[in-house]
Amino acid sequence: MRGHTRGNDGGPASFVGRDAELAALRASLTERRLTTLTGPAGVGKTRLARQALGPPAAGAAGTLAPATRFPDGIHWADLAPLPGDRLLLDAVADALDLADHTPRTLAEAVRAWIRPRRLLLVLDCCEHLIGPLRILVGDLLDAAPHLAVLLTSREPLALAGEHVLEIGPLPHEEPAGEALALFTARADSVRRPGRADAWTPSRLAAARAICARLEGVPLALELAAAQLTDHTVEELADRLSRRIGPLPGGGGARPPRHRALRTAIGWSHEWCTPAERLLWLRLSVFGGTFDGAAARAVCSAPPLDGGDVEPLLASLVAKSVVRRGPDGAGHRMLDTIREYGAMWCDGIGERDALRARHAAHFLELVRTADADWPGPGQRGAYRRVAAAYGDICAALDHLLVTEPAAALELAGRVGFFWACCGCLHVARSYLERALSAARPEDVDTAGRVRALWALGVTLLLQGEHEDAHRIAVACESLAARPDAGPGPALDAAYLLGVSHLLAGRPLAARIVADNALEAFPGTPFDSGPRLRCSLVRVFALTGTGLFADAREEAERLRAGCVARQEYWTRAYADYQLALIRLFEGRPAESAEHARAMLESKRELGDSFGTALGLDLLAAARAAGGDGAGGAHAYGTGHAYWQAVGHPQRGTPELRSVREEFERTARAALGDAGYEAAFAEGVRRGLALRGRPHPG
């Protein structure tokens, strides 16, 4: 899946104080269905939520047993990267690991998925989506009687039954408050070559002054501590005193908490070099995690060149303006700091040019992923596309307005990746919008066929076979034009062939695939379209009962995939080999291929393919005399079928396989034994959703 369900904290792992707040939050999560953590920006709402949901430390006040209170899991949606509410439901579905493959609305799918479950949904950084969330959360709570929701936001939803916990800054007025503990801990983590680290009385006095002037706001304290690479604590205290003014008792008024944070961010901005400030504002265009290559591509424009970006980025990391992404992969900005950079970006008039470079970069990223699809770069391509999900959506939104033809290309190239990973609703939406927006005269034949083909694949996976078949026929007609080339013709044949297969017409599928492959001679691995079309031929041979021919071609395809480290086709070659071995009465070999399919699908995060593989594994186990193992695998597969929103599906020959070997397993175990093993498999499947499946 898309990988944007982590919180946006991304900061140092240590946690200071907050015992009373932790106890109150854990108690609320135990007793109430809707809890909102509120407080000004920078006070650590996300970090507090994460701390509360983890195992309580020894002696910590309050307890929460997630496995008991929420047996169906804790699901985290980071909403900070969303510029508006259009992708809100998609973010929630992703957090739930729901890869819906139906044509119903996503709202209906989410409601149906959560209705019977006992789970906690965490919605992080909600303040910019309060109106839409008020409707959505109310709807979900009404639909699911066992659902609990935790929000972090600068303001509450104002819903009936909402329990609001306001989180303030850390205590900073007593001589050894939590604010001082946090500041000194962060300061000790900053390396200061040639400087003494001992907390002398004068350093402690300066540290207390900083904590007081920054009102104990954790983010402000961390930004201040990051300045100790170049300045002493005393210098920071003096600079901050002159910036904010006297403390209460000295004739002035204490600054509001939001002013303290804004002061710290502005202060960090002032102490950056002009080049660092420029990179800061340009990096604000990224909604999620970004890597060095993306930063160079998007942010390299006069007066910055590509060689400037990496050292400047490292400097911003040292200043805590940019943080390492989850698990140390890539970089990201906290939303408050990103907002500040975006404000400066608007102020100097760079936004349009920056968004254009941003869109161009992600279009090129998807082009490269598309080109890498048939070979060893495939797995990396899937992961890059998944990690960049939010920024690709932002690029599409920009191009739909400014360059509809480029939007059509981007939607067409990314649509297959998204469809294979379960992002069907968003893929369909963008493809339909792009096809509507792009003028025919601005798009070449290959580009239009590619977008129509991706839409047709999406519709097939949603179960809308008739509409998909009509699109397949239209693709075939367009691909017959002299300017189309082999790629569009082979893609059109793939779509039409799969449409025939799912309708129970394997001979028609074989004719379509053979005609296309003969019209454009070559080897299967010459291109992605040719490889996919070759796979349709294998499916068609199996469907027409030519098992020996199908096995020979499937083994040849599989060997080529293994040699090239290609996973998608390899998984379906294993699928066919597992099916053929079942038909040939060789269940042990069938189970081996089913497990290999599951491993490939795990690499690509494909819930639909995993469900198919588990059904085959179940059938192979039952056929081999392991009725309990078969029933257990059927149950695990059932959990995955639930997540895609369909009853068991696949080509028609799989249906008879399921039915036959379910009867075999029931006969071996008896109804009660079968149901018990099946139920245990369902429980395991729910626990494994989104994690590697060992088969």
C-alpha cells in the first residue's frame, strides 16, 4: 500500500514527562469512543499519542492494552500532507489497509469494513480538515458500534460525545521543570566541537531563560537546541531576550504560546544562511517524505544548482528544520515548519514555477518506473511510486489545470501501479478526469491508449466487466492506427484478453493474444506490454485444457522472471503452475508454487493477488490430505477477500477448484473441525493484513 499512514512527528525518539497527560489519554481511550487531543502547534500532540499507544513504561501512570481493547488493531492516518479533503477517505482506507476492489463508493466500502470490527482509528493533524472530518467521523461512529477514534488537532470537532484533552506546553516555571529536561536532553544530543558540555550554573540559568521565553513549547525548544551547533546557550538566551522582550515582572506581557513557536521558527529562519532559507521554502512543496534526488530535481534552480542541495539539506537537518523520515528513510518537514516555508514561497512569487518543477519530477519518476517494470527495477519502482503517492496526486492536480496532456500521461503510466496495489478508486478518478480534460489533438494515440488501458484494468479489478470490455474494444480500435506502434496494440490485447478470460472465453483470449504477439514478433521480455500479453496466452492455454503447453510456457516465463528479478509476472506464472499441478494431481508441487506466488505478492503489496494465492494454497493442502491446513489457508484468504470487498474471485476454472477442495477438507475434518480451522485462519489473516505472509 501507499505508506502514508505514519505520524508526522519524525523527531527524536526520547520522550520527556507528560505522566498526567498520558494517564488521562489512556483512560479516555479505554472508556470513550471519540477522543481529541487539542493544543497549539508544536506542543507534541502526535508524540504524546504515539507514546500513549505504545507499551506503558514500568511504573507509568495509566494502562492501555491495545490487543484487548482493540483486537482488530490500531490504524494511523497522517492527514498533514493532504491539502484538502478530496483524498481524505482514501487516506483513511489506506490506514485501515483496505484495498477495495468494488465499484461502490469508498465511503460505503469503509463503513462496511469497520462495521463489525473493534479497532482504533487515529487521525493525526486534523485542524485543516475539521469540517469534512466532523461529517466523516460522525458517520463512521454511527456505522460501527465498536469503533474508537483518536484525533490530534489544534481544535476539536465539536461532536456529541467527544472527549477533549487539551495539551499545553511543558511546565517551565519551577527550577527543574519538564521543559528544562527536554531542552537539556536535546542540547546534549547536539555535537559542539571544542565546547564544554557540562551544565554549569550559568548555562543552566540561560537554559531556564530560554525555556521561559519559549513558553515550554516542545518544538520551539528543539529548534532552539538545534542552534547549539554554532552558538552557546548564553548566546541563544541573549538573542531570544532581545527578540521577545522582557518577561512578566519586567514591565512586559508574556507572549502567547503561538507567538513563542512562531518566534522559534522565525528565529531558526533568520539564523539560516540565504541559501538555506531558499531551500527551506522550496522544500515546502513536498507533502510527504522526499529523498535527495527529489530535492535536487525540484529545488535546483538559480541561484541554487544541483551540487548545492545536498550540503544545504544536511545543514537544515542539523538545524531540525528538516527531519529524517520514518525508519531513517528520506526526509520530511513537520507541517508547521512546512507552512512557514510555503508562506515565504508565496511571498517571493516562486510557487507556480516550483509546482511545475515538482510535477515534472514526479512525471519523470513514473516514466522511469514504467520503463523499469519488466526487469530488476520493478520492485524498487513499486516502492518509489508507493512512497511518492501524495506527491504524485499533487502533481496530477497541478497538471490537470496547467497541462492536461501531461496529466493524462502521468495518470496513464501510474494507473497500472496503483491498480495492482489496490488504489482503484483514486486511479479511476484521476484517469477519468484526465481523459476528460485532455484534448484529443494534444495527445498522441499511444498516450490515449495507455490511459484507456489503465482505466480498463481498473474497471476489471472493480468487477465492472462489461464496461471494461467496451474500453478494451475501443483500445483495440485505437491501437490499430498506423501511428500507434507495438506497445499500445499489445496492451490493448492484454486488456481484451483478460476481459475474455474473466467472462469464461479462454479461446477468444488466446486468439487475441496470439494475433498481437504474431503481429509484433519478439521475446516476452522486450517490453512490459509484450510480457503481459504473453501471460494472457498462458492463462488461455490453461483455460482451454492444454495443460502441457501452458506448463511449458509458464515455466519459461517464470525462469525469465527469476533471472531478471521480476515479480508481477512471476507471481501469475506461479499461479498458473499451481493451478496446472492441481489439475494434474500433484498437490505438493502446487502448494510450492502457491507459496512462491504469495512471496512475490508480498513484495508488491498486492492484497488481491495474495487472496488468489491463499485460495490455491488451501486447495493444494486439502488435495494433499491436510484438511486442517487447507481450511486454515481458506480462512486466511477470506480475510484478504474481505479487504478487497469481493467474494472470492478469479478466472472461472479457479471457482471449481475452490469448491472441490473445500468439500475435500470438510470431508476430512467434519463440519465443526472445518469451521474451527477456518475461523483460526480468519483471525490470522486479520493479524497479517499489511505484513509479510509466510504461506
